[in-house]
Amino acid sequence: MRPPLQGGLPPSDALVVGPVVEIACDESGFSGTNLLHSTAPVITHASVDLVVDEAVALITSLRSGFRFSPHELKSGQFLRRSEAAEALEWLLTALAGRAHVHLIDKEFFLVTRVVDLLLAEPSYAAGTRLADEHRPTALALHEAGRSAGDDWNAFLAAFVDLVRMKRRLPAHRTVHRFFQARDALRRHRLGGATDDVLAALDPSRVRAVVARLDNDDRSVPPPLEPLLPALAETVLSWSGGRRQVLVTHDEQSALTADRLTRLQRTLAGGGSTAGNGPPGTLPNGVSPLAGLVMVDSRDDPRVQVADLLAGVARRLPEIIDDALRQPPPSPPPRPGRDAARV
């Protein structure tokens, strides 16, 4: 017997307004809070807007045209085949305009968390285009910090220990260790903006954030959880400010109903400016995230296709061109099928 699926946020009729696009998602490279010592330095979050019959047809074509067995539609086996290059070209052609891939560099994600949590007010918008004002600061810190070698690695490791849910040391000792690592990094005199960022880290503020985490303040997003901002970026890209997005996702313990509800509300505050397209049609206060349904990937061929794409893109990030990063404008409704969904 399979255990019951956990998490998700079923769509509510009261929150679904206007056109909706349905996407299926999966990730590759997710390693929980092990962001510094993982064999996968990046995470990819892939999504497709295929319907079930289209996904079944695509998988069937791969198996018949390239003689893949039922167990070879994982990216590792897929790319080890002698005809992998031809099969990959076929797959990308089949998914043109129907897929999106969001890539996360784990180290840079940690740097954004230092800025988002310790220098700004913690928010579920952090790490997304809705909080772009903090990105230049994180980029400057990341670029300069990497030149400091071991002291940079020690600084990031101290931050991870500081904000992890199950801390190895008492809070006051992890705060002290974090500032020791910060001071060692400052001695490198990394320059202008970076020195200012490190100097702005304030012990009292850091202790206050740690206390909020220890007191289970759920308004603070989980510090070491990259899947939530990745999901937000995926939803914003498919929405374009014009339509809501209903997500079908492979089961992930990080996607709890409470976190998804908070993310949904945060995205609603982004308004029509959240998308990349022209001024949106979503009414003010309507979230682009209509809901998220959790499934077992073994039961959903759409998620299986997203899983394959995510795995291939993690191993070959150069395939993530503009055609995969940004879905095209939504097509008109198809009469007799799902006129409210595009």
C-alpha cells in the first residue's frame, strides 16, 4: 500500500477567476538542506502544459522511435544511450512552446537568503522577480565572496548552521560562529558594495531572526528551501499576469498547505506586474497560483515528462534557452474542451 500523499493546496472555486493554464511539474537535483555538500550544484524545476493524452503520446513515441524500455525514461539512462543526442533533439522539438525550466544555483541561492533574511524583512517573495531590488546586492556579494576561498565557504557553512531547523549548537553559539566567519571574510577587503553588505549584518537583528525561526514563526519562509521560490518563478512565468496557473506536482514534503497558502497570498500582492507580458488581465488581488495538486509521478505521464526534462536540463543546462525559459503567449480557448482553460 502506498502512503497517502502529503501537502498541496487544492484549488478553490472562490479563488479561480478567468483563464487558467494547467501545468505539470517536477524537479531534479533537490537535496533538502544539503545545499553546500551535494553532488548536484544546481536544481532544475521543469514544467509542461501537456494534457495527459499528449504526454502519453510523447512517451510512447520515445519508446517506439528510440527503443527506450519502460525503465529508461530517467535522465541518467536517457543520456547514456548511444542515440541520446538524436532523442534529445526530438524531445526538445516536441516540447517547443510547451515547457519551461527554472534553474537554481544552490550557492547563489544561499547568498540570496543571507540578504533576504538578515538584511531585509523575510518574505515569501524573496528569491523571486517580486523582490528584484535585493538581487544586485546578492550578486555583488556572491561574485566578490567567491574570491575569498575557504573563508567564503566557511561563511556560507556558518549561515546554513545558523538557520537550519535542527541546529547542531545552541543559538548563541551559532550566531557567534556566524559573525566570526563574517569577520574573517571582511578581512579580505572585498570592496565597496560587498564590504558594506558584510558590515550591515547586525548581531541583534540576526538574533531576532533566529529567535523567530526557533519560535516557528511561519511568516518567515523556510530559509533553506529553494523549491518554494522556484515554484513561484514557474507560476509567474506561465501566468504572464494574464491568467492563473493550476499546478500538478510530484509529491514534495516542502510544499505544505500552509506554505503554499502564504505563497499564494504573496503572489496575489504582486499584481499584473508579476508577469513578463503586457499589462495583465488578472484582477487586483487575484493570485496567479490557482492551486497545487500533489500526485505520485508513477501515476501521471505529464509529471514523468517534466521529470525527464528537469533531469536532462540539470545535466545539460545549456539546453535551457529562451524557448524553455519562457512559455509563449496563451493560445485561444479550444471550443468544446476547456473554454476557460488555455
